[in-house]
Amino acid sequence: MRCSLLPGGPTGLRITISQQLVRRDIVVAADSISITTTHPRFGGRRFWFQCDCGRRCGRLYLPPDQHVFRCRICYNLTYRSAQEHDQREYDLARNPSTMMAALQSKKMKRRLLGVGAMTLNMKWIHRRSGRGVARQGARSAVK
Ligand SMILES: [Zn+2]
């Protein structure tokens, strides 16, 4: 892939990507990406890419089957840690009474996953405190 800095964009700089084969199976479309800067408190300048959506970002991505570089929001990309994250584990670890209810449950699914125990606990919290928690309880019940 060939990139060149050309005049243009908010800072007077743009990266122009010429259409070229990056690898045998990936074709990158000719594109122009603006570069913007910020001025950190400690001085100097910090450079950013300006995605077509208007978002300022430090990285642009080219997923498989795509031909233009865009930010992760445009391509709806998520980090592996977010994909592998199971909120139920954190909920159980944060609330010892829920953990105990899950461990002491006679139902194997509830004992292993905390499913159901969390729902019961959220209902209990909802009864005690009221608003806001009801949404969490509903979310937990779905899982
Ligand atoms: Zn974007």
C-alpha cells in the first residue's frame, strides 16, 4: 500500500492511499484521510486520524472484505476482551450474597452459572431500593 501526505484537511494534511494490492487477497480502495491535531497540556502536538464519520481516532481499521480504512465505530468492531466478557461473573464476584445463593442452590445451572440467583437477588434489591435496579434485574433475567 502506498500512502502519501498531501495538503488538505483540517490541519492542512491528508493521507492519500493509492489503490493497490496490499496482499494478494486484499484490495485497498483509493482513499483520502484527514489528519487533525490536538495540543496536550504538557505541550507539543498530537496527531489523529479523522475518520469519515467525523470521529477523531488513533487507529483506523481495514477488516476482511472491506476496502477502505475506517474507525472501529464505523465497522462496529469490538475488542476481544469485550466479546469474551461475561457480566454474570462480575456480578457474582461483586455481590457475595448472590454468590452464596448460587453456590447453595439445588439447581445445577444456577449453581454453575449463577443464572436465576442473580434474578432473585435483583428482585430483592428492587424491593428494597426501587428504581434503576429494576432495569438491571430485567437484564439479568434475560441471560
Ligand atoms: Zn468512523
